[in-house]
Amino acid sequence: MTEGISQAERPQVLEEKTGDLFNKFDAVIHTRQTLLDGGVEDPFGLVMEKVLSPTRAICNGRDTILLGTYNYMGMTFDPDVIAAGKRALDEFGSGTTGSRVLNGTYAGHRDVERALREFYAMDHAMVFSTGYQANLGIISTIAGKGDYIVLDIDSHASIWDGCALGNAEVVPFKHNDIEAMDKRLGRIPEGAGKLVILEGVYSMLGDIAPLKEMIAVAKRHGAMVLVDEAHSMGFIGPNGRGVAEDQGVLDQVDLVIGTFSKSVGTVGGFCVSNHPKFEILRLVCRPYVFTASLPPSVVATAATSIRKLMHSGAKRAHLWENSKRLHGGLKALGFTLGTEVPQSAIVAVIMPDLERGAMMWEALLKEGLYVNLARPPATPAGMTLLRCSLCAEHSSEEVETILGMFERAGKAVGII
Ligand SMILES: Cc1ncc(COP(=O)(O)O)c(C=O)c1O
């Protein structure tokens, strides 16, 4: 980074170092520096000095409402979850120091896989150290050279990286466009292996996929289907199994990918499936084999949280209320939102550009509200977004307070 280099010196320093492999980052360095030179706080470097609850933290010495976490179901401070983690720490130590296929499978790893099988009512569950690794591992292992992956262009980075690692032919289609997906599938040579990859909720705009129609098309072409339900697990669907459950097509999904880092409230990733040969993946999936397994405290918290999420209908209902209240309120204030109606726990507020997005982000932080500032390449169509993600632990009064903060900040920055 060029911190400490003055505006006048910078171009010279960058030019001098030809052959420096870091030169490829110059454009990013420049964008970041321009933002910081404008005097705003670094939106990508905020420190939470103390976390008080799933919805509150001390940031810059100030009590701040958190509206930019993925803690959808507010499980991070659940007393049963915390007690399970402490117990596991005492009984099994701080870490496994090994791979799942060597010394890194403890009773707790088996138990969290059992909890996932119960949660999804599926035959198999495999736990990875992160959701990123679950996508990386499953996709690259099942779709290799000569196979075809047809995927939504707005797919998460971990999906793209899984495709790249496996060396399959990658065929993207326009976001949520059923016809485009159908056409791409129709052009794949007869007899080739085909994997369609979709997400339940797309995390940038918070919109959902028409999985029912898309899975029907995929199956008509004889493709296997993988659905990443990272942002829907625990919340969407009658049992919180995700968008595929909500649309009544979970039984047609070959592989569901998920994460513990959102509704479950800890860290880790997983894949669940009914495929009869699924268990072989434990021996051939490199991002599962060649990395250390999750610490005992983490799998214990995950298992407890997942089992509680099976009986969280009231929390799910309140989270929907929060999402509707925030979406409706922001729309009424005149903000441009990522979706016409609330479709998930994510409400994306579209900013005119990065500069004003950063100003708005900072104005909200000064009000005592944390949201995510998202920008390309993470966002679609070059958009700058203030991404709000709601939690089942936000009270209705807190959502009203949040709307007041948005109104004041939006007027101060000139966005509404
Ligand atoms: C759709 C999707 N898949 C996978 C992941 C990776 O999850 P994890 O944080 O467990 O690595 C994310 C994380 O943001 C995501 O949004």
C-alpha cells in the first residue's frame, strides 16, 4: 500500500518499479488512496473494539448498531451455543492440529455432520474449514477437465475459484436468466458432464433465484445441480433449509453448499447431499484433505446452533418483519434499493458512486450505524452499494432508529 507516500511522489514510485509483480495492483492502490485522500475513514478497515451482542458493538469508542453482519439469526451470543463451545474447549483443547482424514476428526466433527443431516433431512454431510473451501473443494473435485459448468454470472468468488481449480469449461449466463441458461445448456456437446451452479440468495442485491424453474431446465438437460444456500440457511424456507426448500425443489438438488459463518454464527463450511457415492469425496477432495479441521469449540458451537435453528420459526418470522420494515422505510425515504420488494435479510441501498457511497457510509457510522460498503468487483454492474443485513435480534424499535439514521445521513450527503 502507498500509505505514507505523498500524492506528488506516488506516480514516480509506481513507474520506477517496472518488473515489480505488485504493479498489477496500481489501479486498486490508486482508487483506495484517492478515497482516503478525500478525508473519509477507511471503510474496509473498521475495528470492532468490543462486541456487546449480535446487534451492537463499540466502534471508535461509540455504541454502534450492527446492520452489516451475516449474523442473520443472532446465534453468536446464544447462551447454549457459548456453553457448548466452552465445554468443548475444556474437554478437547483449542485445536485439532490435523486434517479430517488423519488426526483431525473428533467426536464433535461427526456430531456436527449428524446435526446437518438432521437439519436438511439428507443422507450425507461433509464439513469444511470454511464455506469458501466447501465451494472450492466440491466444485473442483466433481467438475474437471472435459466437464462443463453452467453458472450465474453473479456467482460468489468461491464458486468461480472452484471452477478455476477444477479446470472444467465454464459457461456463465446472465443473472437469473432462465432462457439464457437453457440456451447455454443446449450448446454443450452430447454426453459431456454438466454441472449447473446457482445460489439461493445473491448476497450483493439480496435477490433470490427462481430455483424451481431453473432446476427444471437443468434436469431437462441432464445436468447435476449445486445450490449455494449460504445466505438463506436458517432463515428462508419452512424449516430454514433455504430457497430450494421454500420453492419445493430441495429433493431435486444434488448438492447443497452452506456455511457456518452466517446464520449458524461461527465459522466453517459444508456440503449436504443424497448422492449414493458422496462419501468418496472425503478421500479425493483436496481442500478437505490438505488442510486442518475446525477447532473442537467451533464444531460444538455449530452443532448446537444448527439444532436450535431447527426450532426457530418465531425468530424467522421476526426477521422477515425486520426486513419488510427496513425495505419499506428506506423506499419511502427515497433511497434506490436492490430489489423492488424484500426477498431476503439483505437490503441493498444503491449509491450513485463510490465517493458518495463512502461519504454515506461514514455519515452512518458517525450516527452510530455500521453497514457494509460494497463495490466492484464484488458487486454486479459496477455498482456501489450500502448493504444492510438484518438480524432476528434487531428489535422493531431498532429498525425505526436505523431509518432515522439513514434519513439524516442521506440528507446530509445529498443522496435523498
Ligand atoms: C454465496 C456464498 N458462498 C460462500 C461463501 C463463503 O463462506 P465462508 O465465509 O464460510 O467462507 C460466502 C461468503 O460470503 C457467500 O456469500
